[in-house]
Amino acid sequence: MSSTTRIPHAEPQPTQSAQSYELDEASTREYLRLIASLHKTWDTLEAQSSTSVMPQRHIMDAVLAETRHGAQVEMPPTDLGPYSMSEFSLRALVRRSVDSVPGARALKSSFKHAPAPEGQRELGIPDTIFCRISAHVTTSSLPQLAQQVRDAVRQACYENLELSPTVNIHIEDLHDDD
């Protein structure tokens, strides 16, 4: 013979579910009222040009600089101390070195970075550079062109940044205009 133990509070009570539903409805109405009140207050302050809801100039400048120049990239420290540069500047250096190789044209570059130092927002030192290039249709040896581009990028990085990254080349296109 099996015995079942009944727990009186485990069985739903019709009045409890109705009360629960009413409580949920009241909570939802209050939440929506607070959200509407927040929107109304925000709109009023915005119409009054209150600085508490307007974008701050220094924040906007930082966002624009980040968008325009890219993230800050950590560089190897010099004798005078650490420094960083923008991704835009790093890309410009890579583009210039790719374009300096006859028959090659820079299309796009990207970077793989070492981890950034603890507590810093910038990207770590670039340890791999990926170059997407276009080769002139008259190029007799694409592997040789890729090696010349790799050497040019590595040389520019070493001479300008004292950096020796791995450089991967991907020939993405052929061009025939001069």
C-alpha cells in the first residue's frame, strides 16, 4: 500500500491565481507608466536644451576620432617610453609600402594583435598583418610579387616602428590600368 503525502500549499488555489494575475497586471501598468514618464521628462529636457540629456562635446569628439582614425594600437616602447598610434596611421604605412612595389596595389589591410596590457582600452601590438592586394596583369610571377610586397611591408614596419610582424599576402584581384 502506497501512501501519498499531500502538501496543502502546493495545490493552486483559484483565488491565488486571480490575485497573482491582478498583481502582474498592476506591475505591468506601473512599469509602462514609469517608462512613459521617463520619455516625457527626457523630451522636455531635450526641448529645453538641458545639458543633462544632450551629447557632451568631449564624448562626441572622442567618438568621431575613434571612427575617423580607428582604435589606438600599442607599439613597442621606445627609450623615451611607450606610445601608440591610430589604426588609420598603421594602415597608411602598410598601403604606402604595398603601393611602392611595382605591379602591386593595396586594396585592404587588417591586423591581428597581441593582447593589450591589462587595464588599457587600446589594441595590443600587431603581430600579423594581412594585406589584400591587386597585381598588374603583366606580372610574370605572382609568388615573387607577393614576396616583394611582404618584404616591403616588413621593412617599413621595422624601419618606422621597430616592429617585425608576420605579413600574409592575398592577391585578390588583377588590374590592367597604369
